[in-house]
Amino acid sequence: MLKTIVTLKHWGAYSVDLYKNATTSAYRQSFNAKVSAFDMADSYAPVFEGAVRGHNSSAVEGGATYRGALGVMCSYNSVNGVPSCASREMQTKMLRGNWSFPGYVVGDSDTVRFIHTGNGHDVNGHNYTNTAANAVRLALEAGTDLESAGGPDNYFRTVVPQMLRNGSLPHELVDLALTRLLTLRFRAGLFDKYEGQRFAQISAADRGTAAFAEVALDAARQSMTLLMNKDTLPIRQKSSVLVVGPYAGYGAPQGASAGKLSDEISRLNGAKAAVVKGCAIAGSDKSGFAAATAAVSKADNIVLALGCDESKEHESEDRLDITLPTIQSELALAVLSAAKAARPPKKVTLVLFNYGEISTEELLGGLDALLMAFMPHTSTAVAEALCGSFSPSGKLPYTVYANNYTQHTDFLDMSLTNGLGRGYRYYKGEPLYAFGAGLSFSAFVFSASATQFGTCADRGIAGCASKRYVVRVHNKGPMAGAEVVQLYMSPVAASLPKSFRASLPKRKLIDFAKVHVDVGENASVAFTVTDDLLRLTDLDGTRKFVPGSYRLTFTNGNDQAIHAVYEVPKKAGAALLKTDDLLGAALPCAVAPPPLASAVAGLN
């Protein structure tokens, strides 16, 4: 029996919501994403393919199988001229054919209507068909089984019954969609007797329990990402703290007087933290600046609590910048100036509360520490990280670019390689902070060995070689903590056939593992590298074995990097691998490894 049915959103190439600047506007309901075969196979499809296929692991939880998602939501946009929910290429050939997807496909709210026309108000559709009936037929033939939303704009709800009655829609198309939908509901037990349905027995008392709160708190702790620390954190016990910014009160339940970030710092630090809001999240009111700067000289530690909320990051609007709201940037600069002018100068830590990336390029020269908090459910984990209750172990999940990156990038161009490039694989510049970065209060040292040549027989891939690497992580620091060992591959361009002309990634994350290590102890992490993991995408969208040398880097994204060379021979699987391909022990990165940026599929 299924416990839950996961539905992936939004397939595919859904990178535009509402993009509107001084000269250009684009709406998701009518935008046509022009995607090359290379970009589709190299960037947009892999994240969905991986989530649909699932994952078998012999190294995790005793060989647990992670089954793939059984639901996929098709997106509003068109892909190369065809609305996603009407595309047989997307829903039938790729999803159900190439990836063997056994589940259901649902359109986003009123997507089938937008195949035909707009919503009759302020949003136009694709005008891909001339009638509502044609839109419904195309969607069902493509493999779209359901349309979300239940109002009069839902064509499946209003048009399908009419077409069945007048005989203009084959019953077989509707039967197939219903079979996919109802099969999953039966598998989930939704037609079993009520008394036997486990989820039906869950009461209000079973929700929001202390056990669930602890799980959420643990997730928040693991997400805290320390990007800068100039001997500033953890905050020294009983030292005075000033919290400045609109997020100084973050984490307090509505109407409560306790639980704010400043309260949690006070509780953990053993000394009452002072609070000055300074400004709102957005706006132009600077009346609180003077109180904020005046309070700086009275504290040992200054914590700037800044960020963005749903007023800047929300559905139905694309951000045109990646910076803090201007009022917050100005407050931070004023506080930094006061902190450096104080005698003695004050240490300043910036805590960012945000969803997407925020570039704080204008502040970096004056900061002493930077903690990325994202949006935890309470402020407890943030205060614990600041006060040293645990050692941060989060790694940055996307690239943080310079402030002006959006001004030099065409976000209606779906290529990840054009212009400055996007994501950690193809960005041509130096990011402010790279994907995979994240510091610790402890200190870890890597060493590695390579063992065991083999094949990919366990993965059903003929003619494929493999090699096993073991990375040892030693904690020589003052605190127990977790570290993430990241494995990247970089193709060596000069070693590849001249006939291969597609863009090459600067590096690509192919595996990672997180381990907890006590002070003075060691932990080992094993990685199996195969020819298959090193496939490259050709211009025609084919992912293939390309003979040549591939540089492997085992790193924590900061000061540890071990390099190796893996050779893919002309005949894949011939196992022409070097026995001495580890290029030295862990390096202190006197020469930093290439920037780590963005997510595994390179979309961020």
C-alpha cells in the first residue's frame, strides 16, 4: 500500500512566472520556452528523470529503495511552441516512454484552458487551438490525466462531459486517464473501509506534536549555513549582544512575547540581548536608523537580522534583482560604519532570512561573520548556531552572484551556457559564494584511497567500468560536528575527441555524503564512480560515454580538496583506470578549487 503520492512540479522548463521589466514582459500562461536539445537533456530534464526513476542504494539504510514520484504536474508554459500539457513529446515520449513513469499527470490550475485561450481577464493563453474541445483532446492525447482547480475555467470539468455526450471524444482516452488516477487511489487504500485507513485515523492531537517539532528543529539546525567567520562566532558567553534589523523579532508565534531571535540569544547567552528594529523589511522610513547606530557602542557583538519575505519572493512575480531591499542595505551600512568607528571596533554578524539567494556584495568588506538561516520554523536553531550550541554543517544550495548579475543576464533565454552562464557548471565568473560552500566551528581533514576496480553490472549497464574511492574524514577541531563530502567531476577538454563540440561543465556534482565526527575521531565515506556517472551531453541531446580524462575532486567546499584522475577509455568499460590516480592528500586549497555553484542539475 502506498503511504503518500508525491507530485513533482512543474514539468518542464518552467523558469518564467511573471517577468516584467522596463522593456519586456512575459507571462507563464503564454510564454514559449525555446529549449535546445542540449539544454533539455543536460539541465531541465535530469532533475525530473531522477525523481521519477527513484534510487537504489546499497550504502544507505541496509539497501533501501527510494521509489520514484508517482505524480507529475505539467506547467503553464509552452516548450518549443507546444504547451507543456499538450505535448506528447514531454508527457508520453519522455516521461512515460523513456523514463517508464507509471503514474498520473496533472495540469496546473486551468492549464488546459490556457492551451486554447486566456482567462478572460488580464492573462492571455497560448491560442494553440481554436476551440476548447481541441484543447481537451490534445491534453488527453498527450497524456495529461487531470486538470487542477474546480471552477468554470477548468475545461476537463466542463468540456469533457459535453464531448462524451456528443461523441466527439473517444471514451478510451478518458478511460486511460481514469485508470491512471483511480489505480493510485486504490493503491493508497482510499477505497478501503474507513476503519482500516490509517491516515483517516489521524486526529488533531496527532499533528504538531513535540516529536514533530523536534524533527523540524533538527532540520533547521542542519540547514544553518555559515559562509564567513573571522573569529567572531560563536558569541562569547555572557557578552553583550545587540540585534538590529526587521528580523530581530523573527520566530515569535503570533501574539506571543517570547520566542523571538533576540529572546533565544538571551536565553542561550546568559545575558539580555538589546533589540533595535531599525527599519521595516521594505519601504523608505529611516527614522529608526539613529537608535540603531547609537546602540552599537554599548554592545560587544552586533547581529544584523535582515532578509526578504513574501512581499519580495512570491508566486506570480519574478524577482528583477537579487539584492536586499534598499532600506535594509542602507541600515546595514550605517550599522557597519558605526561598528568600525567604535572603540574598540565591534564585530558584526549578518544573519540572512530568505528563500532565494540574496547578494550582499556591498556589505562583505565590513562583515565579520555571515550566517544563512533561510526560513526556519522558529528562531531557536539560528540562536543556537550563533551561540555555539552546535557546529553549523549546512552547504549553500545555490550560487550567490554579484549584485548586478541580473542586469547582465537575459532570463527569457533558456540556455544555461549563453552570456555569463548560469549555475555552478556554466557560470563564467567568480561567485560571491559558491554552491557547496559552508564553514564549521570545528576543523576537518580529508585523506583518501582508491580501491576495487569493477563493472556496472549491478546497474544493468553493459560495458561500463567502476572504481571505489574511500575518503577518511578526521575531526581535529574543538567541537563534534558533521561535514559534507562532495564529489565533483570535471572533464579535461584537451583529452576529449575533437568531434565532441558541446559545452563542457566546469564541474558537476555526482555524489555527496554527510557524516558526523566526534572530536579526534575519524569517519569513512565510500564513493563508487562509474563511466555512467561521467556521461556528457552532446549537442543533439544524447548523453554518452566520451573517452578521455575526468578530474575528480573530493571536497568540503572550503579548505579540503583531494583530486584524482579517472580515465574513460575509447571502449567504455575497458577499465583503463590508473592505480595511482590520487593526486596527493587533502590540500589546504592554497589554490582554491574551481567555484562550486548551484544544484546538481545546474538550474540554480
